[in-house]
Amino acid sequence: MMKVPTLLCALTAITSATPAPFLWQDKRAADSVPAYAAHTIDQPIDHFQNSSRYEPHTKDTFKQRYFFDSSYYKPGGPVFLYIGGETSGESRFSNLQTGIIQILMEKFNGLGVILENRYYGHSYPFNTSTTDELRFLTTEQTIADNAYFRQHATFPGVNSSLSGSDVPWIMYGGSLAGAHTAFTMKTYNSIFAGGIGSSATTQALLEYPQWYDPIIKYGPADCVSRIVNIVGKIDALIQSGNKQGIQQLKDIFGLGALQSLGDFAMTIAFPIGGPMNYPTNTWQELNWNETYGSNDFWNFCSNVTNIDPPKNISSVDTALSKYSNGDPWTGLGGYADYIKKVLLPTCESGRIDSTDDGCFSTQNQTFYADPTNSASRSYLYSTCSESGAYQVAPKSGPSLISRVLQVPYTQQWCTWAFPAGQHNSIPKSPELHYYNKYGGWNTKAENLALIDGSTDVWLDLCYHSDLAPKPRISSDKYPSYLIAGAGHHWDSYGIMDVAVEPAYIREAHEWEIRTVSRFLEFWAEKKH
């Protein structure tokens, strides 16, 4: 899923004040890879002319962009449709060049295509994104785009029509796009030969404290224990209401000017992952492929766990001991040092309590209500209207983030960003039934493969969630795979040679190749 800029990944770095997407994205620069030509299809804005949900209806279309690679294609080969998700099409180019689509194109002489999602990149139905104009950004409209594209797409320069019913199309999507892949297969199964949903977040929940569980479970034990201990002391201090102590705490992090305790709690959580916002790479952005991975999280933990810090840093560990019955806040000095050296410089204006680029306040209704088209605005709308998954602290037990971070803190951004329009208004709380109607953890369709990573922060919204019914048994028509030790859709990455990949990734790719081979066999049998 995507994080908000200062977010995720294929977006450029965004600021803590920018609502960021969920899932997840690559932080690599989109201009670091060769470009494919952009093509467009005239996509209906409203696929559901009989639904009162979209009144007043429109019969207008918008230019939806797509990019394709035919370098491996041979007549009779399949089409591999990569669902773009919550970012621009350009940021997905690597999947045609070295990732899973390249692997499958080469193996099966196929054509690979990236479809940019509506309301992302340059595929906006309108010039702005007001609340009224966003009413067509829904899960069902998005997956209807996938079906329409499959039936009407053309590929200039390819000497055959590939949209006919005889041509096998196989979808792939990761994270939110993985969920869209799964939902498309559930709804439009007959026109696709198969689909792979990787880290497909098919379950909508309002609160999602489980985001932090894999970090607690698999992160460096001393780093985790120190942060949990520090956060516990922070919450006790906040709960005490001691204004002097709270101010001293904020000052230690260089955040004394921040008025909102929620903004303070989110800012110091950035290296771990704040609610939708994280300007540095987090656990979510770890990757087996060093080209796309980051050491930010490890660098942060190294600061927190330094066993021989300078005196000016180690002394901070006892600066607040009078508020904790004399107990030291072990690691606080290193934690605060990281925030001050790595995060604070991103606030170029120095106005810490503002929504200037790179600064740390979110308490600005005008800032959020700006209707300018952007990926972060589109992602926030989907979060607020249908999918939820607000990253919050657990109500009890160990926590890596302060318990002041609860639903109301995130919900305020929804209220500010999307004032009621003439034809559309944001619900008081996400209407999860629009998302969960496809099955949630039990989303299932013939020839839909669901592949997840065991250390993924989004795992508990996916098929292999610990919260899902058990057991989860794979079969040829309903295949599934849990990659031990893998993170967020790690199978989407490649290095142009499956044989020399780390064993756990190599075997996942080999499984996907075998799975796609069966999809194509089933398709051929059905057509004959």
C-alpha cells in the first residue's frame, strides 16, 4: 500500500503533512529507468449508469494511460496486465524490465502492459479532485476499468488484435493493486485466464494496529524493546498531564513548537511508520533486492541501540527519569538524535508547527482541502470512503507508537480534506462494506493466485492473515503461497535471472511460473 510523501515508494518524497497512501510504494526515482511510450484508452468515467450511488451520472470518458513492452511477444502469446495501483504508471516500469512481468513475458513469449489507475499519474477524469469529482473513485469503478481495458485495448505496432476472447490475459497486482486484481477476478472471471494478487489487501478494517506486529516480532529485539519501553513512558507522561514534563519531552526531540500531541507522536513514529505518513523508508520498504531496498530502518535502530553513545546523547536517557520513578529511558538519546539529525532538516523553513513542505503539523484544514489532483489525495479519499485500515496504536499491550494515535487523529484529515459537495460527501467513518463485499480474507475465484510475505506489515489484511480462517490450503485452481521471511510484495521484484535469486524468492517465482502455466492450460482447455 502506499505511504504519503515527504510516501512509498514510487512517489517522490513527500512531507509529513501530506496525507500519504497506504500500501506502500517504491521510493526509487521514476526517471532512473528508460521510458515506455504512453498510450491512452477512452475509459468511461461511470461504468454503472443504473446505480444511484453515482448520480448524477455522466457518459463522458477520460484518457486512461497505459504502457506496454512487446519485446518478448510472439503471436499466440498471452498478455500480462500489471495493475498500476496508487501511483503513476512510470514508477512501475521496472516490473516490465526486471520484475515479475519481465519474468513471465520471457517465459511465455507474452506482452506486458501497465495500466495506470484512475485518479493517479495522468489518468484523472477531471482537472481537479473535489469531493464531487471524486465520487467515481471507488473500488467497483476501478476494477470495471480493468475489465473494459481487457476488452478494448489496442497495442500499436503489434500485428494482431489482443483484446479478443481467444487471447489469454493474466493480471498481476501488488498491495492495493493486488486487491483490485483479486476483486477483478472475482467479478469478471470469465474474461481473464488468471490473476496473481501479491500482498493483496483484500480485507478492510477500520483500525489496523497489526501494521506494527511484524516489526515487534521480527525487528532487532533490543531496538524493539527500547522503543516499546520509551513509548510506554511517553504515554504515562502524557496521561499524567504534566505540562512541564510533556514540553521537556517534545524539546528533547527538537519538536517543542508542535502544539498537537498527535502530530508529535506521529513525527517521532516516522522512522517506524506513522499513520499514513513516513518521510523516511520504514520496515515496509525493506527489500531482498538492494536496488529497491533501504537501510533507513536499520540505521534508525542502530542509533537507538548504540552501546557506546557520546556523553551528550547518553545523558538524555536520564533527563526525564524524574517522571518515571527514577527509571532511565534507555535509548531515548539515540532515538531523539536520529529525529533531530535525519527528520528535522527536512523542514527547510524551520517552522516546525506548520504544513510547509517537510514540516510536521497536520492541523491545517485549508491544506487538506486543496482539490489539486495528487496521488496522496486520491489515496486518502479511498481510505476515508471505503478501505480504512487506519494505523493506530493497540489499546493495550506493547506498542511502537503512542496511544494518542487513534482513529480520531486520522479521521480528522478525512473531514478536512473532503467537505460535502453537491452530489457527494465523505462518510463519518469508512463504509467498509463496499470493499469487503468481494470476500475480504475469503476472497476467492478460480485461477486467482494469492501470494504473501510472512514479515509484511500489511499481512493481516491479506489472505494469509493470522486473523483469517484456517487452514489456508493451496490447490491448482485456487493457488496460494506464503513466502517465509518476505515483506510487501517482494515477489514483484527481479534481477533478470531467477536461477541466482535468493532461494526463498527464486522458489516463489518458480511457483508463479508453474501457476501461470496451469492458468494457460486451463484457458486452452476451456476454449477448445
